[in-house]
Amino acid sequence: MEPVIRVLFLPGYRGLLVIRLKSASDIEHLRVSGGKLGEVLRQIGEMVSPGVTTRELDHAAEIRIRELGAKPAFLHYSGYPATLCVSINEQVIHGIPGHRVLNSGDVVSLDLGLIYEGYYADSAITVACGPVAPRDKELIETTRRSLYAGIDAVHVGARLGDIGHAVQQVAEAQGMSVVRDYVGHGVGKELHEDPEVPNYGRAGTGITLKEGLVIAIEPMVNAGSSAVRVLNDDWTVVTVDGQKSAHFEHTIAVTAQGPVILTQL
């Protein structure tokens, strides 16, 4: 059975945290799930090109997930109607696939999850559709670098705020902003577990990271303001100022040897 740590939130947090630390066996299962997810996400990323519809990407993702003996994690989750989230340009996250055709110059974020043998994996990438403007290329690269800065901050004994601080520093150094309304999260036998993992914060604050913790770090970085809103479909999150956004995510295990990326592409 997974050990359970019950931690009272620090000031500014909500209620009681229940954090399930993972055994070596759990982490190995999560690594297998993450490997399958990485394979699918890499394939979908390579499909992004002018003329492709977002529904085609979603259909290909579901087919490949099932071929690998896994199940889509997002399909019907809280009513979400698709396997893949495809968020384009000013869309930040949770874009619903449909008839929209990708155009050259689009910034395309792909967020995907799957379940294999009861273990979840969650990951996201942002890719350019054809040639993109220099600032858009910078946005994608900055968001990717902010993810790896957050991962580099992970080690036994570090604090949760160290991760968000590292992410925030990279984004803001380029005049960009991190989304504050949506955050990363724990991952395991549920898609969303405690703790929440903000993409901003003060170093040296928050809960202490312990061996066996598995979290999804997922910076969402906007070229302009951090303000976002939800469209009338009740899912798609967009920037308020209409500027573009990018999103990267990996599922990470905290180990005595340092952070382990479980969703390698």
C-alpha cells in the first residue's frame, strides 16, 4: 500500500493535503505508462503541419494509445469530449479538437494523458506549425526552458516553491508571464493528486519534497499578460489580451538520485 502523508496546508493553501508517496514498484509502473505516452505525443507532434485538422490529431492519438494497450486519460474526464487537448495561438490549455485546420505560423500546444495498468501519465508539448514569427519561436523555447528549470529544482529536501520560482524566473526574464490560474499536480493512480504545483512562487517555501513524490510540472507561459479566461465551451482557456501562449509538461518522480522524467519523448 502507498504510504500516505497528511500535511496541513501552510497559510494561503486550502485545507488538508493528502500526498501519496510512490514505491519503487509504483514508479516503475509510472515509467512504463510515461514511456507509452511519450511515444504517442512524439508521433502527434510530428503530425502537426498546415492543412491538418485538430480532430485528425485527436483521432490518431486515441488509436495509438489503444494500440499500446492503454486508455485515454482525458476522454470523458469531468465531461471532456476528446482524447487530446489542442490549444492554438491565444488558446492556453484545454482546446477541444474539431474541424479547425492548422495554418502555417500557428503555435500548437498538445496536452495528452493515458492510463496503463491503473497508472496515469500526463505530458504536454508545444510545436510550431511551419515557420513561425521570431517572438513565437522565443515563446516556445522559453516555455520549454522554464519546464526544465523547474525539473532541475527538484531534489529530496527541496521545497515546492523552488520549482515555481525557477519556472517564473525563466519566463519573466524574457518579458513573458506564467499563468497563475492553472497549475501542475501530483500524478499516480489518479490523474490529479495532491499537491498542486504552481509555476510561480518563492524559493524556500511550501512543502518539502520527499522521495517517492510524483508530480506533473507544467508551465503555461503567455507572451503578454498572465490573465486568462474560459470560452463559452466551458473548457478552452485563452489569454485575455489575445497574445499567444505555450505549454510544456512532464511527469516527474522525486528520487534519492534526483528528478526522473517519466514521460520522456
